[in-house]
Amino acid sequence: MSNQWSKKQEAWSARFNEPMSELVKRYTASVFFDKRLAEFDIQGSLAHATMLAEAGVIADTDLQAIQTGMNQILGEIKAGEFEWQLDLEDVHLNIERRLTQLVGDAGKRLHTGRSRNDQVATDIRLFLRHETDRIQDLLKNLIKALVTVAERNHATVMPGFTHLQVAQPVTFGHHLMAYAEMFERDLERMQDCRKRINRLPLGAAALAGTTFPINRNRTAELLEFDAPTRNSLDSVSDRDFAIEFCSASSILMMHVSRLSEELIIWMSQRYAFIDLPDRFCTGSSIMPQKKNPDVPELARGKTGRVFGHLMGLLTLMKGQPLAYNKDNQEDKEPLFDTVDTVVDTLTIFAEMVEGIQVKAENMRAATLEGYATATDLADALVKRGMPFRDAHEAVARAVRYCDVQQCGLEQLTVAQLQDALKLAELGYSDELVNDELCAVLTLEGSLQARNHIGGTNPEQVKAAAAETRKRLGL
Ligand code: ARG
């Protein structure tokens, strides 16, 4: 009779009368994904045991046995020799059972004053703290790559777009620095969300706290948490810190996706603004000429997966009454996949961005095609005393004139520009148009003129890059 009992049921034992089917066992188990938390689980257990020994709840000899046993277990896990058992449901029970096998009663004492509910909440927080720190470093690497390419191209002219129509000249450096700004805000969001991750739930036990004389401040100190959480029910149940992380990750991936979209467009033959190194592209099995920007396309695609995880976690949480419910076991896979996607994407992007090959001549030619300096012409007329709306109208006429003549504004002579603007019709003198006015129409003139914080003047772009380096220590 007894051999039909699984080891899992032995964990809560006497209360149960019938064995679990294999399917239900698999359905309720989490060990195949939460074993990823093993190192953090051990870290948390060691701190808990130390605190228990200091509080006199377990003997020093028990603590030593637990430390020795955990050391061995960690070695086994790292060497891939640890035998994970489905029957033991999750990472926590697997490690605890092995500990007891190795050190006997001391292993059985580890769970004093603790529950898997506060244990798992602690593990996830330790894991996420580690990963947000790693992501912060990776974000800095990506920002550094953007800044490096921006510096090289602080004066490289390209069309700035609105509505994907040529709008005004900008520099490629300025364009890239826009992404550096976005990723710096992502960095801030990660730093901020870390503050709420870094609280210790241990001590909440199952939901209501424990009768043992625990010292939560001490455990928090040992695990380098900023403080213990303040309410035991809240500690074991909410996963808002994980949702917040996924939200920050979603925004980050949204930025990655926007950049990807641009890289893809810029690499298409219609634009031909850039090329990406071959190692980030693939060919076609049928079309020999093809070189496809697979990496940015995949990043754009994987963004959807991260948004999905955010929605998944929000939905997981929304119907749960206090305190812990087994629903929360479903928090891990989305969280792990979010971390993996973000980490891989950022790592690859930093290298790919550094490798962007700029086709400056094409960028320049595209800028000349779209009357990109029309606003500069209108501004110059305003500076000569014309109200902006009249200047706007006059320049619109000049653009129509160029459309018919099939030329650019900057190609017009003074006489042609006078002809094109038809200032007399609006009640102004043709003398407003002279060589100085024509000079405003060059791409370089347009860039130079936007000389203020946040503008596209090449010196401002250089300064913005230098300041970013200084702020982030790059
Ligand atoms: N594997 C569980 C999880 O991930 C651990 C906590 C289980 N607690 C419980 N009371 N069943 O959430």
C-alpha cells in the first residue's frame, strides 16, 4: 500500500488519504522552472538559519550543519549533479529534502518560523534584484554604443521626419541621441523599481507572521535588503514589484522596437541610409541577393512577448484575495522569459549599434529631396519683419514653384527666389530676398541655426553626448 504514496505527499503526509495522479502532480509542480531560483533559495535559507541561531531558536551546531549541507547542495546544483524530483513539487522542497538527507534533523529545523510563501517571495525578490542590476549595466552598454556612434556622426546630415515625410534636417548623431535619452529613462525606471523589489518578506511566514522570536531586521541586513516588508499578508501575496519590473521592461522593449523599426527602414534599398554587419543579418534560401535585418525584426517581434507577459501578470494578480494563492506560482515563467528576452536583446543591440555603417551621402541626398529647409526660410523672413503666417504662405508658394521647376530651394538664385516667393502679392518688398537669405537654405546653415540645449546643431549634439557620458560614467 505505502509504495503508491509519492514523496510529494510525504511532505504534508498524514493529512492525505489518496495519492495524486501523475498528471495532477505535473500540473501542480513548478520544479522544472523554479529550480532556476536555487541559488537564491539557498542564500535566503542561510540568512534565515543564521538569524534563527542568533535568536536562539536553533542551536549553533544546527546552523553549522545547515551551512555545510547547503554548501554541498550548491556544488551539486552547479555541477549539474543535483537530482531534481517532480515528486517534491518545487525548488524549495527539493533543496530542503536533500538537506535533510545530508544533515538529518538540522535540515528539518530549517523551516522553523518560515513558510514556502514568504520563502518564494524572498527568492523572487533576490532573483529580480540581481537581474535588474544586470539590466542596468546592459542598458549602460547600449547607451554607450549609441553615444559613440552619435559622436562619430554629430555632423552627419539626415532628414528628420514627421509623419515619415521629410521635415527638417537633423544630424544622425542627434537622432541616435534621442534613443540614448529613451534608454536612460529606462535605466531610471529600473533603478526606481529596484527600490520596491529590495524589501524582505521573510518573517511573514504563511500569512500572519510567526510565534518564534525572529529578528527580521537582521535577516534583511544579512540579505542586503533595505528593510523588511511592513505587513505579513501583503508580503506573501502581492507581486506588484514583478509587474512593475515587467512594465519597465515593456517600455524598454517598446523603445528597442522603435529603434528596430528604424534600422529596418534605413537598411531597405529605398532608404539605404545604413548597413548592418553581416553577423546580425541572414540571407534567403531562395533569393541569393538578400541580406535581411533579422535581429531588429526579431527584437520588434519579441517586444510583443514581453508586453504579453506584463498583461499575463496583471491578469494573474487581479482576482486574488489576500493572502497567498497558488495562482502566484504562475508568476515565474513570464518573469524569467521577460528577463531573458531583455538581457539577450540589450546584449546584442549594444554590439549591433556599434557596428552600424553609415551611408552619409544617401542621407544627405534624401535631405535635399524634401524641401527640408523650408521652415528655415520662413524663420528668416520672420526675422526680417514678416508675421509668421505670411512667411509660411510665401514659402509654400516657393515650394510649389520648386515642384514645377523640379529643383531644391537651395538651388534658387536671388532673382528666382524673389520670383518664387511673390512677396509683393502679400504686400512686402522683394528686397527682403538677398544672398544672406539664400544662405539660410543650405543644410549646414539649417543645422547650425538650431543652437540651443536639445537642438540639432552639431556642437550641441557633441555636448549632449559628452554630458550623457559624464552623467552615467561611460
Ligand atoms: N511553488 C510555490 C510558488 O511558486 C511555492 C509556494 C507554495 N506555497 C503553498 N502554500 N503551496 O508559489
